[in-house]
Amino acid sequence: MIQRTFAVLTLATLVLLLSANTRLFSAEKRPAETAKIFSGEPRLVIVNGYSTSYLWPAVLQRKLDKYFDGKRVIEVKSATKGGTPIAKWMDARAGRPLSPWTERLLPALKDKGNRPAIVLAQQSLQWAYGQRQAGIRNSNDTERIEAGAEVIHKYANLLIKSGADEVFIAMHIYKKPMEPVIGNERFALAEYMKSRPQHVHPGPDVWEPTSKVWPQAFRADKVHPNEMGAEIMAHHWFEALLKHDGREVPVWSRQEMLAAMKKNSTHDQQPQPSRRAQAQRPTGGGRDMSFAGLSSRHDRNKDGKITKDEFRAPQRVFQQLDKNKDGVLTKDDFAKPAND
């Protein structure tokens, strides 16, 4: 009798243990819940990229604030550096972070506090294949497509390990001197996304819309986006994030983009200033050199002044604009001198 009772108890204990282990195994296998972006709770959005992402994050911030009726619910920060596609942020083979990662990206991620951090990666595979001009030749270039997908995989994993809660990845905008390999980078991203990675999502295709407005949406170098290009990129990122959360895209966002495109088209038709007039103003490539115009492009923390670190144009232009030579640009530097 005692032996039978002991056997029953032992069997019951084993059943309970197996049941517990099954629940534990199921929990480990269950995908973690994706953080919603537009929940109404504070969020930190970090833009990681290079010189093509200097302008559009500020436009995205404006759209997010407008969406929340002027409240700063989602903060946008830039972790960008010129000339740094993926292979310059990390070792493309080993997946180890390089100095831009530790100096710019990690500090931004550590600043998230209790907020989920969402990284918007506007990236490229330049230099990932050795030479900058090397890349995916066509849709049948399976070897390089898979190699590019592996680089993106390492990059996404490193972002998650570094503290990103969600990652959205988009590839390069249209770049005429390096087509078709730049446009073909999208094949590598699509290949990577087939693995259905947790907490990593495809960003918007910004190559297609920017290819249709070249060179009007680009600066004089015909490589980097101007204000019109920034509006286009910001709208498509805003749209992608809203759709990810299953939310409708407000009509005004597209209207803002179309207005910027129309404004740029009208500006192109305006007569250009004379050479003498151009020589009498600071070098700015024909852009708005008023304090308001400069602030919209360079005042990253929106504190009403532009420091040398924030100023992304040549330093000789900064020195020319800094009338009182105090090392920062403020409204005082642009005030008209009093009549003698």
C-alpha cells in the first residue's frame, strides 16, 4: 500500500514537472511582443545613417509633434555621421562595433531611460563588399545578395544587443553615380527579411520616390537630398511607422510633401541672382542663409543657437557668419546694423 502510494505521488510529481517544463519551453519560444510606436507613451526614435540623413529627421520630428497635437511624445535623435554606411559603423565581417558606433550611436541609445528605443536605420552596403563601387549587379546576383543579407543581419543584431528595442531598416536613396548597385541593395534587405527576425522590420523604400525626382530633390552635388528630398524621405518614414502600428496616415503629411515639391519646382523657375549678388553673400550653395533657414538645418537640439559641432557646412562659412566671433551663431549675428 505504501509503495503504491509512493508510486502515485512520484508519478504526479513527474507530471507536474513535465507540465512546468512545457510551459517554460513554450514561453521561451513565444515571440516577444513588438513595442508600439504610437501608443501615446514616451518613445525615443534614433536615426542611424550618414550624410543623406542630415535633414529629414527634423522633418520627421515636426510630423510626430503635429500628430500628437504639438506634444513631444516621441523624441527624434540623430546618430549620423558623413561617409558611414554599415561597413563604417561596424566591422562587416566580424560584426564588431567601430568608433562611430561607440562614440555616437551608443550614447544615444543609453539616453533612452525608461523609454523604448526605436532605431530608424537609413543605411547602405557601400564598402561591405570591399570596394565602394562593388555591389549587387542584378536580381540574379545570388552570392552578393546573400552576403549583403548577412551584413544586414549582423548590423541588426548589434543594434538589438546595444539596446535598441525595435529596428527599422531602409536602404539608400537614389544615387545616380552608383546605380544600379545602390538600388539593388534592396534585394539584400528583402532576402534578410525572409528570416522574419524578431524586433526588426523593413523601413520604407525611399529609393523609388527619390529616383523619380532626381535631380530636383537633391543638392547641387546631385547626391545629397535638399529640403524637398528631406520632406519626401520624412513622409515615407512617417507613413511606414504609422502603417506598422496599423494606423491611418493623416492626409496632411502627403500634402506637406507635395507642397515642398511644388515650392522647389517654383524656386527652380525663379531667375538666379547675378554673380555680383552671389559674391556679396556668404557661400551657401543658393540655400536659405537666414538664421531661420540655417536653424532648420543645423540646430539639432533646437535651443535657438548653432554651435560649431552642429554646423554641417564648411567651417569657413561658419566663421563668415559668426559676426561677433563668440563661437556660436545666434539671431544677433544676423541683426541688421544700426544706422550711423
